[in-house]
Amino acid sequence: MSGFIYCITNSKYKIEEIYKLGYTASKLPIDEVRNKLIKRYETYFIDTECISLVKVFNPVKAEKKLFDLLDDY
């Protein structure tokens, strides 16, 4: 199962160094995934910005590894 790992923020949260990390198992092209994520999170975050979007083989495992690496932060 392939998908994407993403990092999203907005102007207010970026100042405070707050980021939303997650994954999606979407099979769409990367630009469409980015646009869908921004539209989805605009409900919660005004002026949403997708900082990073990386295609991975196993998004569930990649997200878990990412959170393990960032556990101290």
C-alpha cells in the first residue's frame, strides 16, 4: 500500500512552530493530494500551508516511524 506522509501548518501555528503530521493512503498524483489536504484542513486552519508531502511505500509504518523519531519533541 503506497501513500503519502504530510506536514501541514498555517501562519499562526508556524510562528509558534506547531505542525500537523499525518498520512494519507491516496493514490492520486502528488499535486492533487496536496490540494485535497489543503482544502480538508482549511476547515480547521485558516491559510493552510502544506510544508512537506512525501510519497512512501507504507504510509502507516512511515508515520509511526516519524512519530517515534520525534517522540522527544
